Amino acid sequence: MAFADDYRRAMAEVDRIAAEEYRRVKALTDPLLGRAAQDPRARAAIAEILHDVLPGLLSEYRLMSAEVAAAAYQADRIRAAVPGRSFAPVVPDLKDGGAHALVGWALSVAESPTSLDALILGGYQRRGRDGGRLTVQSSSLADPGARGWQRVDAGGDGSCAFCRMLIGRGAVYTEASVRFGAHDNCNCAAAPIWKGAAPVPVPKWARSERADRAYNPQAPDSDEQRKASNERVRDWLAANPDVG
């Protein structure tokens, strides 16, 4: 799919920049992580660093993701020769990415320095990429030439069972109330579906996968990541019963 290809290529650079910025944060917290379990002062210092630095980095990540998605949206609109007047993609308010909530949650559930780093990094990526997802969702619902958005795999390396289930249903969402349902390290994207165009062809979801629809990516995660991701999946399915 052209949109997913454009988005994937551009997001690779955005992710690289965001990861490089996060490595600067790690350079500050890593010397403290080994002492955090026994030394409350070290844990407090880590929290202070993350609360101070991460919100700005995440805001920038979300804006870059939104810019990439807006450019891919516009390019796909031109390719599709959407009739009628031109349309400028809608970039929603992305200032509050939930960085403070992420830090507080990760510090409360992490059981080791490694799991804390994994939880922060996974949440950072999910929230950062949400900037692009929200931009496509908002644009496709406001654009008179679009009829909604569809979930697609924009990672190129396969999706987890939860994502395969949602992608495989091939649903086109036309309501602003539908949440995207991303998990940590999720590469899925929202893609616009133009009026008069068929939904993007996707591999059919096998019903036998229903029991495996909770987050189960190919790469192993910590117990904390798995538990948190499973909770998010359950919350999403409860809020969106029509796709469960």
C-alpha cells in the first residue's frame, strides 16, 4: 500500500532521531539505575530526570510523527486523484503526550532497571507514533474526499496477534470515538480510505487467533510489559466491542 510505504520510510528516520534523543536521557539515568532498588535518592533522581526531560522529547516526537503522517496523507490523496477542492491535513493538539503519566506508571511497576528502561522506551515510542495516527484519523474524518481510516501494518516486519486480528477485519472507521488501540512498540498506522475506493486488501484474520489476540509480539518482552500491554488490549476491546 502506497500510504503505508511512504509512512514507513519516513517514520524510520523519525524513530531514529527520537531514539537518539532518548539515548541522551539514558546517559543521565543509567548511572543511577543500578542503585535505584536500594537507594531511594537514586530512584528520586531518576524520576526527576525523566519528569523534566521526557515531556519535551515526547512532544517533539509526536510532532515529527504528525508531520510525516500529514505528508504521507497528502501524497496519497494526490495519487488517488481525489476530486473536489484541496484539503490540508488536520494536525490535532499533540502537546500533552502523557509523559508524566508514563514515568509515574513505569516507576511504580518496574521490578528491575532493565524493565524500567523497557517500559519507558516502549511507552515513549507508542505515544510518539500516536502523533501520526491521530493526524490521519482527524484528517480522514474531516476531509470531504475521505470516508474514514483503516488500520494497516506499517512496520514491514510482521504484526503481533492482536494487530493481525484488527488489521485482518479490514474495518473502515468513520467515528471520532474509535480509539486506535496501539501497544508498546506497535508499528501499525492509520491509513486514509478515499470515497469511492475499496478498503485496503489485508490478510484475512483467522478466527482461531481470537484466543491469541492479546499482545504477543515476536520479540520477547518483560513480564511488566506483557501485563501492561494485555491490560491495554482488554481496555481497548471493552471500549470497542464491535471489533472484538
